[in-house]
Amino acid sequence: MAETLEIPLKDLREWLERETVQIVEPLKTEGKRFLNDVKDKLDDVLEACDKLSEGAEREITKGSRKTYRRAKVLAKLARSFSEMIDKVTVPDEVSRENLHVLCEGLGKTLDTIGRERWKWFPVISPYFIIDRRRFDIALKRAMDSFKEMRSFSSDEYAKKAKTVEDAFSMIDKLLQTLGELDETKKQMKKTELGKGFLEKKIAENQRKITSIQSKSEVIELDQINQRIEELEKKVKHNLRYLQKPFIKFQSLARGTSYSLPLDEAKKLSEYLSNPLEAFVTEPEGYPTLKSILRRMEDVITQGKLKLKGSRLRKAKDQIDSVLKDSLVSLHQSCKETFSQRQQLSASGIITETSSELTQLQQDLKDLQKQKELVDSRSAVSKEKIETTVKKIEEQKKGLEKAVLELTGKNVQVVL
């Protein structure tokens, strides 16, 4: 088995140039010969165009009626041919790309000149015979030279030099991909640094929030709020069978068939929207609620408030229970708890910590959003790195295979 050579990628181009010189140099020499020949033949065409112009100018100066119009056509034609050929750039260096571009451009130019010559020379005939013949000879030689170069470019050069040039191109692409990988890693590192900074800020923010929340006044306020949540559930439970009757009673009171005092109508709306708030703001003995319930009981007795059997029975039982002061204890608990919260909330410590806590929680929310964005960028960079690493491995294997085909040597490219 042939020995495997380890060659750093940065040195591979120079090594490959030495190994393929016996393939490339003869082709470049031959290609240079074709380029020089094409250039010489085009110069001959330009010289023939100059002769056409000189002959045409002489006849134009003479002003002969026989040749004047034809001389004008010839002068314009010669100038057009010269301009087209001047636009053709024959490269100094031989490469597959240079030969391809030249063949494409020169082929179109010569075809155009050939068509124009076929179209206008018969018009000029039988005058300027020698100049036209000189041009035709120069044009034919240029076309023959072009055909030889195109044949060389598409066959001999393309087959032998293509593999070499492709190998060098593969080196460039691999270097480019490695550069992309390096740039992505730098971006990833920058993102990770930003992520670390945000994580520290979030942790610091959370410690401050925990510190505030651990204060005795804050803990006490939190406990009071939890009791208020429990009281809210109890109030809703003890008034659960009155919600539907309240809605029907409110609808009845808004009509013309029944009149409800303004203060009771307002309190009724409160009991529908926020039962706890309505209940706790009642004076001792919750007189407004009782008054509403007595009126609603009268309306039910009069048959003005239509309810289904089971719902009607449950509503009557709950009305009867509330009117017998079943909620006195609950009402007292609600007022005491709300009073405690009001007193505690009014203290300077709670006011200060509440404002600070709100700001910290908002800052924490903003920081977490920033971290989500950074995490997303980090994930994109990580995926790009993985994809690029795979691409590099594929390009490396392809390059090593191309080098083996060119040189017959097993080469391991060291990145």
C-alpha cells in the first residue's frame, strides 16, 4: 500500500503545483501559442479593416458617382468591424475560465462579422476587389485560428487541465469554508459571553427578589393575600345559588315593571362583578345585601322572577340562610383581613419594597427575554457549526480523492 503523505492545507497548493507541473506547463505553453496566434490573426483583420477604410476614404474624396455610395457603406462597415474586434480581449494567462470566456466572446464577434460581410460585400461589388479579398483572407485565417483554439480548449485542455484547476478550486473552497467556520465560532464565543453576562444578571436579580420576598412584612402581606383568596372562594360559595337570580333581578329592575333604589342597584352590580369587594364594603350586618334579598324574595313570591324548580328552591334556601345572619362570621373575617392588608400596605416598608419588587420583576422579565433571544442565536450558531464541520469533512475527502487521481499519491490534508 502506498505511503500516506500528511500535508498541511496551507502548503498543499505549492506542493500540488510542483506535482502537476508536467501536466499543466505543456498545456499552458500550447494554450499560450494558440492565444498568441489568435491575437496575431485578429491584428491582421484589423489591418485589413484599415485598408478597407483607406480605400473607401480615397473614393469618397474623389466624389465619383459610381463609387461614392459604395465607399460610404464600406467605410462604415470597416469601422464597425474594427470596433467589434477592439472589444475582444485576449487574456495573457491560460486557464479554463479564460479560454471559455474568450471562445464565447470571440465566437459571437466572428459570427457577427461573417454575417455582415455576407450581407454588404455583394452591395459593394464589383469595386474594392483587392481590399475585400485581403480582408476575406485575414478573416478566414482568424476563424481557422479560433477553431483550433476552441478545439484545444474544449478537448485537450479541458480534459487534462480541468482536473488540476478543479483541485486548486477545491483548495480555495476548503479554505473559505474553514474561514466561515472560524467566523461562526467567534460569533458563538461572543454570544456565549453575552449569555453568561445575562445569566449573572438574572441570578443577581432573582437574589434581590428573593431577599425582598423574605422580609417579614412582605411574607405577612403575602399570607394576608392568600387568606383573601380563600375568603373570596367562600363568599362565592355562599352566594353561588344567587348569581342567576341576581342577573334576572337586575334585568327586571332595569325595566319599567319594577323599581330598585339607586344605591341597591349599584351594589347589586357589584355583587355580580366582584362579590368579595361588594361584601367586604358592606357595613356590619351587610344591610344592603339583605335589603336586595328581601326585595328579590318578594318578586319571587309575586311570580315576577322566573326560575326553574331546583334552582328556585336552592335560591330560596340561600336567601333564607343569609337573612338569618349565616354570613356574619365570614363578613367579620373579611373586614378584618382587608383592614390588616390596608394597614400593612400603607406602611413605608411595603410601599418601598413593592415599588422595588415591581421594578425588579419587570427587569427580570426583560432579561429573560434577552436570554431567550441569545439562546436562539446560540442554537443557530451551533447548528451552523455542525453543518460547516460536515461540509469541511466532505470537501477534505473530495480534495484528497482529486489529489490521488492527479498524482497517484495518497495525501492526508491536515487542517
